[in-house]
Amino acid sequence: MFFEDHPHRRLNQLTGEWVLVSPHRTKRPWQGQQEPPDRATLPSYDEHCYLCPGNGRAGGAVNPQYTDTFVFTNDFAALLPEEPEAGLAPQADGLLVAEAETGTCRVLCYSPRHDLTLARLGADQAARVVDVWCDEFAHLGWREDIGYVQIFENRGAAMGCSNPHPHGQIWATRSVPMYPAAEDRRQAEHLRDKGKCLLCAYLETELARGERIIFENDSFAALVPFWALWPFEAMILPKAHLANILEMTPAQRRDLADAMVRLNVRYDNLFRTSFPYSMGIHQAPTDGGEHPHWHFHLHYYPPLLRSKSVKKFMVGYEMMAMPQRDLTAESAAARLREQSEVHYMDAPGSGEGA
């Protein structure tokens, strides 16, 4: 019971960073507030939403009357495809270092329905989202000016999402961003030193122990990582060694969609609210190199702690020293395991339907 009773720190094998775990603090008398389920509903179409079919966007663009998924280049992209003609002036002292970064930003609408989330999208439509991810990854990854493709979703106002319409983003950059680059180094070092894929070995351990596994299907396992930072952080890992999403078979694509929907439903059921999170896929760079050490995976970073209105913030010691959490990964996994896979809005007696 060491992990449940004593302060300790855990190593994140993917980044080399540590997290302080203080499980004894969860024995404090106040454990959180009880809140009624969030049953707020949105219209299936919003005439003011710039992502709904047929509506106008910034700069005069008009969305088609799409009936499935829809992808477009972000009207307010954080990246531009061309370098400035003048370039960046080097600094003589080597202390003020900057370099140009080029790329593109894409937006993927998961559905024409304004009122759905991935939790209520259904496996069939979620599978279409996975297929479009693969198409975009292939298209962008083949470009000589693109070294990494980051697929992600910010869900909910708590994560800075400005529009509730179900959508995600794809940012493709010339260089490999900082966090995937750290994971690249750690995975390469493990394969070199141990002769085995880091995440293959890690998943084998987690499946054997079972205490942090949330659920699994034929192709994927959903778990709370041993080194989880956010209270209900999760990962979805393929059981096969796959460097990127293009290596999935049609059955594995379907299983990934199934895993995402099931995890999202459990998230929503935990506090009976539309659960906010940032989700991202980490996979091998598209820089033309060999990456046998890479094992692609999905990260989910949700901020909710004790209820739909009590969030975790990185403050004080966490900003100045190292991240810290009270709820252990094992306890978080148990909480998620016990959740129903029937969405609370669709459960008998809820009075709501998709």
C-alpha cells in the first residue's frame, strides 16, 4: 500500500520528468461538492456558428452544406507556409535565439451536428474522423516542408475552446515540436539500451498488472498512465507496435474510434457533465527518417478534479518546482473503470436523446 499511503515521486518514462504524488492528502475530510447533472442542450444547427454547414466564416469564406466531415485551413492560422524574406537576424552573443517556423493549420469538423461531442458521436462517425485524420496525416506528412503533424482536440470552454461545435485541429510544422521531440529521444534511447520498444514494454506491464487499465478492445488499451499529471489523465495505446496512424488496418481504425467514444462516455459520466480535455496524438515525425522506436499513442489531459466545477490548476509548487497530484493514478483508473458506457444523457429516465 506504499503508493496509496506515502508521498513519492514517479518518473514519466516518455519525457524523463517527475511528478510528486501525495496520496495521504485525499484523506482530508472534504472530498468535493455534489452537483446536479449537466443537461444543457445545444441546437443541432446554430446560425451563428462559423463551423456549421452553410455558414460564413472570417474573410468571406462559406462552409459547404457538408453532411459528414469537413476540413479546411484555419482562417486564423498560428503558422504560415512561407518564411519572411528578410529572415531572422542572428544574435552575436548567442543568448537571444530564434528561428522561423513554417507550416499550416487545419480544422476538422467531426460532424455537421452542432450539438454533439465525440462521446455522443457514435462509433461509425468517430471512425470517419479517424479516416480523415489518416488522410490529412498522409497528405501533410508527404510534404517536404513538413517534419511533424500534430493532431489534437481542445474540448470545452475550460480548455480554451471558443466553439462547442465538435471539431479538432491539425498543425503541421517544419520542425518537431518540443514534447514529441522529448518522447522521440526517450523512445530511441530505450530501444537502443534495452532492445525493445518503450511503450510495447510499458503496455505489457500495465496489461499484466491491470490496476491502471480502464478498458481494452482487440486493438487498443485505455489506461491512466503510472506517471499521470492531471487528475483523470489517460492514454490510448495500440497493442501492436505502430509508428503512426497510417499503419493501422481498417479494423484497428475502427477499434480506435471505439476506444475514443468509450473513454469519452466514461469521462462525461464521471461528473455528469460534458467533460473538458485536451487530446493529442503523438506519433513518428514525417521528416523522412527511420523511426523504429516510435509507438503512436493518444494523450488525454482533462482538468476536472472533484466535480464539474472544481478544476486542478498548476500553481505554486507546481509552477516553481515540479508537478504534484493527490489522487493516485490507480484510484483515478478505478473511478473511470466503474463508470457506465451508456452516456448519462442517453440513460433510461434521462429525458434526453442524441
